Amino acid sequence: MNVSLIGFGKAGLELYNELVTNELVKSINVYDPNPTSFSSNVFQGSPKTVFSSSSFQFEDSIDLLVIASPDHRHKQYLAEAIHRDIPSFVEKPFVTSYADLEEIKNLLGSNPGYQSTSNLILRSAPLYQKVKELFASGRFGPKVFIEGKYLYGRWEKIVNGWRGHKDYSVVLGGLIHIIDLACYLTDDYKYKVELHRHRITSREPNDVLDFSQVSLASSETGFFSLTTSFSTNVEHRRDLAIYGDNAWIEIKGDEVRFDVSKLPELENLSPNPVSKGALLSEFISHLNGQSKDDGCFPTMREVLYVMDLCLGKSTY
């Protein structure tokens, strides 16, 4: 495969390291407007890689476009990729506004077979893959209450980076992982949603809404209360708890608690992804017809449902 990677910040570097070791990838063209990022970032050099600080140009030879640019630029590259029918792997979030999401949906209407996914990486963690299996077999009970938190703990990125403006969404920047995880574990994407955004911190920048709360309700699956705080002075952490009639589990960062007598299969499983690029490798295998199944990367349909929920639109 010939792959083009747009963006060589932290996310782009991690995805590049996944690409450069993938035997199915023949060439990698990396684009970033800041040439110092190529030297300031630590990466494994490869003869199949070309780095460029020039503006990205679509080429007919591209087999996969990997989009790791700042969030608000995702839509422009994704829209052109859909128009050209070039498969894409997009860092979360897919897009950053409801208007952009509707534009992408309209483009997909003209290309319904288009292949793309988004890097909602928590679903690749060994613990969550097993929890999904147990939920499907009814081990938690018919309905559940899920409580989730995404604690950012890195306010300096809001202060110093492109995230620090009034339109930045902490739901799309962080809580999206927990929203997707709740849908993935229950295999249900049809929910009534309530979304609330608030300002809690007194720290600058003054116009970023640093706290959000999302409630999801389904008559089939249960009720979820999901929150995120980007200004909380704690370590970067993701918490999730599932309570059902038959079983429960609580995850607080790396700490996992559950009733061992009810869920012994969860012993010693990690709530963390094996790598930042795990879904990218799965998607590449899928595109090359080498995966036995579709893996755990989100389908196009699932990505669109999750984006609707993150933007406050009910999907039931």
C-alpha cells in the first residue's frame, strides 16, 4: 500500500510508527507544515518514508489517507478523500461541527461503499473486548447503568496549542472515547441524548468550556452518565463502571475491580490499548483482505452514530 499521512504531531508520530513497521505498507508520504516537527520528534527512519513540509496534494497512487492534522482541518481532507474514493483513517474526532458532519453524510450518500474509520482506540483494549463479549452473552443482565469519566489532566495543551479557542469541544476531544466505548460494549448506538457544556475552571484561556456531561438513555440497554473535565488537576485518566442485575465492574485508570466469582474471565486483562495505532493496523489488514473478521475498528455507520451523540443529536 502507498500511504499518505497528514500531520506529524504526537498522534501523527504514533500512527507513523505503526505504519513504518507494517509489512503491507510499501511507501509513506508524511506531510506537516512545520518542518521542525520531523527533526524534533523521535521516530524510526525508514527508506520507504518521504517527509514534506509542502501542502498536501492528492495523488492517484494513494491507497490510504491517514489524517492526523488538528481536529478542525479533518473535514477538508476527508471530504476530498470521499470524492476521490480513497480510503481514510481519521484521528478522532471525525469532524468538529454538526454542519461538517451533515456535509460528510451528504457526500457519503453519493458514495455509500466508501471505507473509512476513526481512531476510537479504547475499544481495542483486551479488557473491553472481553467485556463486550460478556455483555452480549447476558452476563451483566438485561439492562445496565454505565458511569464514565474522561479526566484530561493536561491543561497546558489547552493553553499552548490549537485547542485553546472558544469553539473547542472537550466532548469531541476526549469524552468521545467513553461515548464510543459505551456504544461498543453494549452493541447499541440508538440513544436519546442530553448534552450539557459548562465552564468550571478560573484558569486561562477564559472562553474554553472545560466541563461537559452527556446522558444516554435506551429502553433496551439502560442509562449512561458520562462526564469529562479538561481542567481537573489529576493525571490523564479514563474511568468506567458498569452495574447490572447480575454483575458489575469498575475501572479507575489502570485499576480494575469486579466480582471475581461472577466475571473470572476478566482477571489480569488491561483496560489500555496495546498501541495507539492498533486500529490502524486492523484497518490496513481489512483493506487488503487479510483479516479473518472486521476487527474492532468502528464501521462508517458506527462512527456517524457516535458523532451524532457527541454533538447532542439523539439517534434512536
